[in-house]
Amino acid sequence: MVIGELRYDAEFLAAITALNSIVPEPRTNVSELRHSINDAMRAIHHAKSWPKHVDKTRIPFISYDGAEVAIYRFASREMVASSTPQPAAVYIHGGGMVCGSVNIYAPTMAYLADAVGMPFFAIDYRLAPEHPGPNLAKEVYWGLKHLSDHAAGLNIDSARICIMGDSGGGGIAASAALIARDRGLNPPVAKQLLLYPMLDDRTQLAADSTLRQFLTWSENDNRIAWEAVLGKERAGRKGSEASIYSVPGRAEDLRGLPSTYIDIGGLDLFCSESIAYASRLVAAGVEVEFHVWPGVPHGFEEISPQISWATKAEEARKSALRRV
């Protein structure tokens, strides 16, 4: 064994060995990616038990283009009826910006609301390629602003609203935080929590990278997704132009962003871009909490929720939420 070589965490390896394999069939286009990823995510999230006292409520809002889009609140009756306005999490679901839905994530949203003790608001944003580029983050920002503007009626504290997302949703959350900063949302976003976020279309592995064999979200998946968001002529091209509201990793000025939590598996394609983003946030004077969980890939806690690193990640995220 080479000292420092990449390898699976022993618990994770045992878990995936029991599952036979986590290597998906290669996907060649957005349609195949959606079908495969949505099926996998539905199986994962719908395996969770829904807390009986957490209700799901639809809240419509008008998006940037005049279309009606839904936010779904996951909260207990006690949270809604509390005599004190509650902190709140606005959640942006994962799926590489081209897959997923609030319906798929709903049991997890209900679980988190119950486990953390705060209402979760999940925005059912429209996906790329039908709604490409900065439209994804613009829609989320409009939903975020709607909640902020109507905080009193929802019994939430507008000064304690955080934004949170995983994977592609983490990238959209980061972009929406940039929009909120630039448009002067008041009160500002209290915190952003980015779980293995998809931040930069320019990420590429070296030809001899040993990381490639561990990826659960592959370079090919990433290329398909970013091309859906940016177009083939821009995606992955270091000299091309792309809005920071589409690709937060391209933002040069990160000053004025909210306190940030980021976590990432050490065997994730997004690891290097997450490290770079966290480092630049620190350099910009932003408070950062950053974790790299060794020996696990993208979506590790969804694939093997029973392993130690998954438990540690969940506790770290809950702790960050409770400090909003």
C-alpha cells in the first residue's frame, strides 16, 4: 500500500460490498440522467419514516418570469403556533441542477424539520435545461425573498433564515446567496450550508487521477449537467464567460457573504472545488466551518447512512443549523 493513497473508508466499503455495487450505468444525456438519478434518490429518501406530527404545506409565489412556483413548508403544529418567531431553513434539493424534486426529498425534509426543531421550506425550482443558466438561482432567490417578506405571517424570524442545499442544490444555494448579497436582501441571509456542492463547471481530473475509480457522480454526469445549465459552448471551458449566478465558483469577490458551512467527501469529484471555495471565503473575511470526510464519495450518507462518517456529518449539519 502506498502511504497516503486514496481508498474507501472501511465501513463504507463494507456497506457498498453488501449492496454489491454503487457503480451506475453510464448516462449519455439529460433524459437518462434524470431517470437514473430520480429513481435512486426516490428509493433513498422515501425509505425514511415521516414524523407523524410534521405537516407539509404548499406556499405559492410568483417567480422572476411571472410563473407560479411552489415552496413547501415542513413544520410541526408547535413550530407554526410558537409564541416566538422561529429560525428557518430554505432547502434547495440536489440532482445536478437537472434532476430531483421536492416530492422526492419530502420525507427527508420532514425528518430534518423534526430532528433539528425548526421549519424547513423547500423550493420546487424549475430545472435545466428547460430553465438554464442564472434562472435557477434567480428562482430560488425570489422564493427566498418571498419568505423573508412574508416572515411574520409564517411565524419565522426574517433575520434567522438560512439557505441550504446538497450537490447541485448546494451550488444553486451558493448562487442565490450571491444574488441576495448583490441585491441587498434585508435582513441578509443568516447562513449558507452547502453539502458537497456543485460549484464550478471547470473542474477536471488529471488523466492519471486515482480519484476517478471512486466517483459516484462521474465526470461524464457532471459534463451532461453543466452543459444543460450553461450550453455546450460554455460549459467546462476555462476561457468562456458564465454568470456567477450560474457558477458560483467563478465569482471573484466573495466578500459580504453569510457565515458558511461546507462539507464534502474526500472521494468526491467536487472536493477540490469545495476546498478552493472555502479557502476563498476565508480570505474574503467570511466565517467558515469546513469538513472533509475521508474515504467517502458523493452522497455517501445517502448510500450508507449507518456508517460513522455519515453520523458525524449529520450531527455537524444539525449543529450548524441550531446555531442560525
